[in-house]
Amino acid sequence: MNRSQRRSRREGADCDQSFEKQNVTSQLTTLERLVEEARASTYEAINSHHRDFLSIRVYMHDPLDEAATLNDKYETTSTFVATNPSPDLIERLDNIGHSLKAIVRMAKTHANLKDIDDQILHGEIAVCASSIVEAGEMLNEIEDMRVSQEPLQVLHGQFVKKRAAVRAELEYLSDEMVRVVETGCVHELHVTYGVTSNYDNVPYENAVTLSDLFFAMRELDVVRTRADVLVTALAEHWLLPLLRAPSTPLSVSRTKLGASMSIGAFGRSSAVFVPSAMDHDQFVQHIVDVQRVWTTVLQFVRDDLFHECDDDHADVYAYMGQKLWARVWPTIHDELLVPLVPDNVDALSDVQCMVPLLELENAWMEVVPIAELRVRNAARSLLQTYVSKRRSDLLTTVASILASDDANVVVVGGDGPVIDVLAEHTGKGGKGGKNGKGGKGSMLPEEDADGALHFPRCSISVQAQLLVEFARETIGFAQGDGSRTAATYVHAVRDAFSLYRCLMPSQWSILSVDAKRAFIMFNDCTFLVHHLTALGHGLREQWPRELRASATFVDLIASFRTLARESMSPVLQRTRDSVIRELGLWTQKGWLNENVLDDAEQRLVVACGCVAQVAHTAQAHLPSRVYLTVLGLLANVVVGYVAKRLSECVVSDTKARALVRLVAP
């Protein structure tokens, strides 16, 4: 210790002894002066260091040590004030305490930020992250205190810069230590256990490990964002492809410095995974193979991605495991679980069918909580899974029917002949009618004994007829079942009607051009509204009590009525525009005279032909009342213009007879 250091320590000790000998008032006065000096020196240190005009005097000065010394004096004075309390002394002491607290926070923030660059250079990434987090917390506290805004803004600016630098370093380290490389159809996951130099190839004093990386990312709250990216890569390039093709080449290699896992290095399997094409033994073996390769992937994540990581990062490992399970579960459910469910409801009591899938799920028990193991829940409620499978199959059938190109129509309502169109479609019945040669009636006799729900005779599409048959059959499944099972069937019917509204307008995209398609769509919607009004009403008493009040289809009626208007309006508007265009000069005032009767007759014949063409189609397919309405709307256009022009003419008796012959047809 040199002479100046001994002198400084002796002076500090003498100062402390003299401070303790002062009375309370003098101590408070001294503290107020020292706090102001400390505040000024702290502000000077912040401004000079971060604004690049350092001086030797300021650089050697440590505001944090000075604040710590003042804090000791403050504690001494607090003891004296507590023994002789007075409002004035307590108020002065509180003001000093608030000021000293703000100085300590700013000094600590300054100390944390000024060392960040050196810590990054030395590879102390975990310490950097902790310093940034602590600085951010203290800055939030300082904002509520009475401090000068200039040094506070300097600290805020430096905080943003240092945090960005630390995050950039984390990005570099994360890319170096864990990276996915794609080369053609080959995907490789490379894990490096430690990084020894930065992106400028400047060596670190200590290698950055995976544990340091996870700690720093968790401190800055970016670990889950990075984990989500890795989860997506593992699910899309490893787990899901291996689920469909477990024979795809998968290899893992390890060294002292790192490990890598590759898939598809020797070509990918060309076989297409089709569960329905496999027998039971083949399907079970497929699940066993999936379990084997998935275990390899999960073991690589546990042993290599979290290499030598302590239990502090167990939450990150668990988070990744749950995210991976959530990504693959829908595919497991659709492609592995559902095909295992028996098609016969009587075989549901035998849960042995779920054993292969339960063993596959066991590979995830280390990373997924028991509450998230959904195969076990599906095995416990096998009946519900069976009903969900039936619902999916039924809706798939409905979607295939609605998406078909079958443009045939059937006649319903009135006293038309009755056939079983559903039996014809499924191959269980005789040949049905085509192109209007007959169709099943639109109501059940027991539902409408007095004819109140009579539906007029018209033509509808095969798709609409099959949809109603599907709805009746599926509603019947809900009889006598539990509330959850019955509700599933009821919702399947609702979804089927929604599928019609989604698929049919897009399938028949020429509604504004093809009058027949537009009229059939209108009839379809009216037909479906007719059945939605009382669908399931006769079976309601046989449903579970929970469904009797809520299971209704009346709320779907408004959307189908809207669709009916939207399908009919464009073709009528287009036809009306065509009629007006063909009438030509008939629409112009003062045009008709004795000299243009031949031209007028020709234009009138063409316009009436347009009306007759659409009217013929309407008469063949629409109900009689709707047909007469359509005919009246179109004919009114012709009659209106002809009547106006005739009322404007002044002709002789001879020409009058010619005009009568003109409009007689």
C-alpha cells in the first residue's frame, strides 16, 4: 500500500469518526451536502463515460462505492433520528433516503451497462444477460423517482444498445450451437457443445456452453421463441415424416465437440402411408417402427441438445416436449388412432386395440405431463372416439357427394313417383331417376298427416336429396345414446348443411349464366329449409334430455333463404337486361310509327323468345307458383315497354289493325 492510499484511508476513517460525533441536525446537513455531491459525480460519470469524453479523474471514480459509503452514513443517522423522532427530522431523512436510493439505482445501472462490452468479448454471455435484466428493472424503478432526465435518457439509450448487442450475440451463438441444414431432401440437425470464439474469430476467455446459452436466452425471455423455431423444424422434418414412413434412413453421430442427426441421407421411402390399405398386423408393426425412430429423435434432443444442462433448464426441455407433442398429436389422432378404432360398436369393450398406440405414447412420458397424454384419454372414452370417427366418415361422405360433378336432378313434392335415391347412390337399391324422371317425396306421412307441411312439386339436385337422406339417417343414430354421443351426431348434421352452403355455390359457379342451375339451386335451398323446419321433431322425445331443448336446426333457415335469393337474382337480372337489349328502340320514346312496323315486329319476336326460353326452363323445374312469378317479372318488362310505345302512336284504322296483328302473339 503506497503513501497516498494510506492517507486516503486515514482521512476516510477520520471523516467517519467526525461524522458520528456530530449531532442529528449536523449529520442531516452533512448528508444533504454529500448526497448532492454524489448525485453530481454520478451524473458526471454517466455523461462522460457514455458520451465519449472520459477524463482520468472521472474514469477512476466509482459512483457505486461513494453511494455505498453514503448509505452507511444514512443508516447511522437513521438510528439517531429513531431515538429522537421529530416531524422535521423525519421529513429531511426521508428526502435524503429517496435521493440516495435514486443515486444507488443509477450507479448500479451505470456499473452494469459499462461492463457489457467486456463481458461479451470474454464470452460471459450469462453474466451479460443477468446484467441487462437487472439494469432494465432498475431503470423502471428510477422512472418513478425525482432524477434529472438527461442522464436517465443516456442510460436508457445505452440500455437499448447493450441489450441489442447481447441479443445479437445470442443469435450468433444460437446459430452456431444449434442449426438445421437442408440439402435437397436431406435435413441435418447439428449441435455444438461449446463455442470458443465470436463471429470475428476472436477467442473467448471461456467457451460458451449450451447451459450458458439457455440461461442467457431465458433471462432475456427469448428462449421460447427460439424453441418454437426448433420445434417446428423437428416436427416438420423429422417426427411427422417418420410417422408416415418410419423406414426413412435416420442416423445420429456424436463426437466430443458435438452431435448431428440426419434424415433422408440415403433416400426417402417412396411408399405412401395409407392406413386403410394395411391389415391389423401391418398397422401394428408400423406403429412399433414409429415408436423406435421417435425414441431416437427424442433421445437426441434430451442427450445432445441439452448436453450437460442441469435441472435449471428442465422447464425449457419440458416446454419443447409439450410443443412437439401438441404438433404431432393431431396427425397421431387422424392417421394412427382413428384407424385403430373398431368399426363395430360391439367391439369397443376390448381396449387391446389401443395397446400399440399406448406404447408409442410411453416414449413421451418423460417430457409430457400425464394430463397431456391424450391416447390414454381416448382409450378411456373409446365410445366417444368411435362416434367422432363415424362423424368424420359421414362428413367425408357428404363432402364427396357435394363435390361431385353429378348434374342430374330429381323431382320431389306433389304426387310425383317415389324412389330411394340414397340406396341408388350407395349401391343398395335399384336405379333412380335422372334428368327429372322422378324422386323421393319431400315429407314423411307420419310427420304431416294433415298436409300442413306439403312441399310443392319441383326439381332438386341429387346432392340436396342425398343430404336430406343423410340428415334423417344420422339424426336417427342419436336415439337412446348418451348426451355426448347424441350431440356429436346432431352437430354432424349441422356441419353437413354447412358443407352444402360452402361447396355447392363454388361447384355451380355459373349460376348467373345457366338458368337451370340457378333454378335448381333455388329449389335446393327451399327444399332444405322445408326439412330444417321440423328435422328430428318426431324423434325428439327419444333423444337424451339435455338435447331436447337445444338441438334444433331452425337457426340455419335464414342462411339458406339468403342463398336462395342470391342464386335466383343474378339470372333474372341478366335475362331482364337481355330482354331490354333485344327490345332495342322499343325502349325509346316516340320511336314507333307506321313506317317501322316490320322492324318493331322482329325486335319484339326476339325479346319474347328470350322470355320464352327462360320461362320454359322455369316451368320444367320450378314450383308452379314460383314459375308464374318469374314469368310475370320477365313478361312485365316486354308488356310495359310495348304498352308505352302503343300509347304514343296515332295511326289510321288500317295501321291499327296492323299493330293489333303485331302484338297479338
